[in-house]
Amino acid sequence: MIIRDVTVMPLRGATPDGGWDQGFEATDNIHTLVQVSTDEDINGMGSVFTSGTLVQGAVELLRPLLVGESAQEPARVAEKLHQSTFWQGRGGAVTHAISGIDIALWDIFGQVTGQPVSRLLGGRYRETVKPYGSLLMTHPQELPPRLEAAVERGFRAIKMGWGPFGRESAQLDEAIVRVARETVGADVELMVDAGGSDRFWPHGYKWALETAKMLRDYAVVWFEEALRPDDLDGYIRLTEHAPLPIAAGEVLTRRQSFIPWIERQAVDYVQPDITKVGGITEEYRIAMHAYDHAVMFVPHGWNTAVGLAADLQLVAAVPTARWVEFITPAPYIQDLVMEPFQLDADGLLSIPDGPGLGVCWNPDSIERFSGVRPAPQMSLKTS
């Protein structure tokens, strides 16, 4: 079975507000689906956290390396793409595009073998996982309805990020967290994401340490992106001295970038993004390297249903994984699948056990958001 082509499908019309200073419009395109097709009409789906224009340019660079290659050897083909593009795209949009292609190839491999990706990675340690509802922070008076709605949707863990946190005053930061804890109660896990990868982030180690002390008083599970994303030494100091776990890593790409963060214990929880880091192949290697060094793996997942499906397969295959990120509410999560993801009474999400990513895509919704109709899945064609 060989690769025939790659189709790029930029998503527009329901782009989630990322909270960054550059601004936001629902018609913006920052998430792009890619579909890899084969000569036997088995097609795989991937997701990229990059605009369609950049993905299309990367695909044009990668297509000569892909067409005619085996569609059943995702790790080898992905490594070929990485090794062949050092001079034109190592770590940037090209690596992001390889992420989507790699996810799609694993999806194909699973369909061919009749197995979920998690089993092909070596086995499933769990059949359910706790999703944390990921939403943006806002001022205290506006926050309760957002949190109450997330709890009503079944979430028993919630991460608040970005917004005004760390951007106005320490008093406002504490007011946000206090209102959040009072709103969700003691039984809902609460995480805080400062968004230190935002442009012109002003804070350093001392602010992060003092803020961590405040967050501990409200039983916050972890403090994410408290520093600028390249401040390795600052994260090492913060992780050593903060009174709660520190998390980061969503902007890093390729496993080589994560090695010093893991081996130098720069974080308690490492957070690669499967739609940027290099796909399933790279993220699994990062997760297992973290496991060997007693660093928790928590996938960053501010993306799409395809990214969430890939994350679910990964957290099934990593021994110590405990959470998966779930944007809420988000049409690119719920509308792109035939059967929307459902939380059970305990706030847990079942990990699909069908072939490949284990999820049936909704071709009508994908076409509505991208203007491109995907080729049929094997499971949809045979049903």
C-alpha cells in the first residue's frame, strides 16, 4: 500500500479564541486538517496547529518525499521527512505539517491492521481517562457562568488560561482563582495556565514563584506556562522551588527539544502538542522518555477532534498518563465527528478502541468548515 497524495483542509468559521494579544476572529484559520490517501483507498486523517497556507507550502515541499512511499510505516516515513528537511523547516511549520501527516499515517496503519493506534504503540494501560475542560480566563464577575457551564457538561477537571491573568495585577490574579474555586467547589480539579508564550510576556522567576504560592492555597493541580517558553534555567529553578507542580512545553517541537527539559527536570509535567511536535511518533517517544525520568506526560491539546482522538490513543499507551486536554465548548471538537465525545457520570472519557484513531469523521462538517470534502473512511465505506 503506497501513499498517493495529501489533501490540505484549512478550518474556518469556528476557530476557538486562543486568548493571545494579536487578536481573534472566528474566521481565522489556525487549525488545518490533512488527509493522506493511498492507492488502495484507505485514507488517514491528521491535524496541524498551523494555518492552511503554511501547511500547503510545507506539503508541496514534502510531497515528492511522500508520494510512492509505504503508507504502513508511519515512524520510518516521518523520520525520513524530518531528516530530509533540516535546511528548510526543522522545528517550524514544516515540522507542524509532518505532525499531521504522521497522525494520518498511524490512522491508516490502524485501519489496515484492524487495531487502535494505542495497541500498535505497545498496548493500552487504560480504557478511560479524565479530560480537563480547557477554557479562557476572564475577569472575576464574568467567570462563573463559563465554569458552571463546563461543570454542567460533565467536567470534573478544568484548566483556566490566558485572559487577564498575569497581565494586570496580583490582586486580580488571586480574585480570578478565588472565584473559580468557589464556583466549582473542592471536588473539581483546577489548573491554571498563565500563557507565558504570549508575545512580550513580562514576568520572570520571582513573579512565577510568588504566584505559585498563591495558587497552592487554592489547591491548584498545576501551574502552566508561568515563564517564557525558552527559559529553561528559569523553569529548572521554578520547578525546584514552587510548592505545586509546574507544566510547560506546548511550543517545543521534535523530541530533541524536549531532552534537556526532561533530563534536567525543568518541569513536573511535560506538555508536547501532537499537532506541532511531530505527531504520534515523536510524542510517544517524548512521553516514554519523560516516563523514564519520572516526569508526568500531559498532552497539550488546544486543537481539533483529530488531535483529541490522537491524544486519547497516546494516553492509553503511556503508563502514567492521567489527563487529556479538551477545549470546551469547541465546534472543531464536537462537530467534526459522527458521534460527539461524551463524558460519563464520573467525568471520564472512553478511549476509542476501533481501528486507527478509532473515530468516524463527519464529512459534512469538515466540508462546511474547510470547503473541502474528505475522501471516505474505510469504516464509513463498509458500513
